[in-house]
Amino acid sequence: MNREEYGGYVIDARPSQLADDGNWSTDFYIERHDGDHVNKRHYSGTLTFETKEKAIQHCLAMGTWIIDGVYPGCSAP
């Protein structure tokens, strides 16, 4: 599963396979739903992973760190 609800937000992991080495990127969105409005922000990391599943796990973890305010230089929407 590539979507997870956490702390009033939705983390949507969207890794993609890289053409140069076949690894998977760390790309995801954090969404905040306010009634009919959705505030959505894209995030990406520098780490890559050999499998899509590992990339998704890292995206979801990174999203929780951003929401919790413990990831340097990033904030949730």
C-alpha cells in the first residue's frame, strides 16, 4: 500500500524506477484535506532503493518525520 494516513495528513508514496540503474526514487506527496480543499506538496529524497517496496517504506517514514517536524528543512503543507 502506498498511501498512509498520519496525524491528520495523507502520505502518498510515488517512487519511480530510474533509467540509469533500475533503482527506485524517493518521491512522495503529503496531503492535508480541509473540507473540499486538498493542500498537496511534493517531496523527494536523494536516497534510492533496489526495490519499489523499500522505496515506499522509506517514503512513508520520511513523510511521518516531516509531519512530526523532525526532518530538517521540511514542513508539511
